[in-house]
Amino acid sequence: MTTVQNGIFELGELPVERGGVIRDAKLSWQTHGTLSPARDNVIVYPCSYGATHETQDWLVGPVLDPERWFIVIPDMFSNGLSSSASTDPEYPSLVTMADNVHAQYRLLTEQFGVTRVAAAYGFSMGAGQAYHWATLYPDFVERAIVVCGSARTSLHNRVFLRGLLSILEAAPEHLGNGRFSSEPVAAMRAFAHVYAGWGLSQDFYRARLYESLGAPDLDTFLQTDWVDRFAEGRAADKYAQALTWLEADVSTPFGGDLDVALGAIVARVLLMPSATDLYFRTADNELELASLRKAELVEIPSIWGHRAGSPADIPADLEFLSRHVRAFLED
């Protein structure tokens, strides 16, 4: 049986790059597998938007083999398990992806004594963190696997995120700066409905594929898969993580020059966009590919939109993802 461990890494008073401090900062984590004596079999697997190690550890086994790899899942700030905006009234106004990755680096080096990772693997916002790992710690990362993600949040993606933030800011419960007097139930319902229109493709809805997930009709699907799921989190955390996503940009330490930032990556990079993703377009990854030293792009041929990159309940997409990721890791 694969060994699974959970813990909390104490970071102390943690300054963040855009100003402010996360007081008594904590990074929640989970590991799967056994760390090799040489500590050379580590895969860091950061969380996506709103996810926790509890909701994304399904990938361990079908895609990431815990018999071969020591898989570390660090919980992103403001996911409710690590330090979060919902529980700290003095939480900084912006915590970036770089802030998350710097904290994760401390976890790996100080908690586990790791000097190099075999791969940084991520989906969506986790993919953005994998890209940040490769740019911020180029000599530490052997491979970066970017599934439905990008090096910098595109302008079109920013429009979507601004829309989500505006919904929360318009809620009567909003006090300003992403703080709420109580949970904005109506606003979160609207938030979930907008998200549902972006998270899956037009082709998905045309084919009524929500029926394959057990939903008898569209309204039921929107309620159970989106409204109910988003209601499990806190609005302050959704707001804080949306800002993290909005401001994601690996070129920040390079004066905003994305070509230079990508050219500084020495890791081998696997880019896996979904053919119908509305957030992270294949075209964006194709532009990035031209600036990367050692990279390949494999498009997921799916009509499941963004969700194709996290295909727990999509057998064909899961088989495709697993086959290409495992081959890349063993090459």
C-alpha cells in the first residue's frame, strides 16, 4: 500500500512580493509514495483554483505513479487549508503565484531535504505554478508539465477573471478588498453559473455531455456540479485566488519580457493544452513553445474544454493524459 502523509509546514511571518505579510504563515501538504535515499524522485504537484490536496489527489495512481515517485501536493494559499484570506483579517491584498512557489520551495528543501525535483506538474493554476517553478528555480527543476495552463494570464483570461471579481464586489455583503460581512450566497450562485460557461466548451453543452455525468438535465448539472461545489468554499478565498490567477506572470522577475523568462528555463517542458479550453488556448502555448529551449506540445483532443486537463471522470482524456505524461517522465 502506498504511504500517504499529511502535515502543516510553519513558515513564520512571510513577506509577500507585492507588499504585506502573511502572519504565522502555514502551508498544508500531502505526500504520496516514498522518498528515495538519494531524494531524486520528487514530483511537486501544486493545486488548481479552489482545489485542495483532498480534491486533486485522484490523479495519483492513474497519472502520477506513487510506486515510482514521491509526490508532494502543497495546498495553495487561500484554499482553506493553507493560510487563507477567509481566516486572516490582515491577509495581504495580493499573494502571487511566485509567493506560493517560494513557500513550496522552502517546504521541499527544509522539510524533506530535497535538492532537485524530477518534475513540477500542474493543471490550470497549478500549471501556472509549475511554470513559475521552472523560471524561479531553473537549476532545481528537471521537468515541467503544464496541463491547461500558461506562463502569463492572457488578456482574454483576465477579462473573465475581472468579471468574476466584479460579481463578488457587487455583492451587498462585500466590504471592500475582497472581504465580506457574511457569505454572499446570491453572488456566489452567479459566480458559479458564469464559471460553468467557461469551464466547459460549447461542444460539451451541444453534445449534452453533462448527461454522462449523471445529471438528468442542464439545471441539475449547474446546481450540483457548480453552484453546490462553489458553495463549499469561502468567497474571500475565491476572491484572493482569482487575484493570484489574474496577476500570474513568469516574466515579472525579467522586467516583463516573456521571451527572456521562457528562454531562461532549462527544464524540459511538456505543454498539454486542451483543444477546446476557453481559458488557456493552444495558441498561447504555441507562442510560448517558440521561446522554450527544450519543450514539446501535445494537444488533448477533447470537447470537454478546460476540464479535459483534469479528467477524473473522462476515460478517453484520462488515458491520453496518462500515456503522454508517463512517457515524458520516463524519457
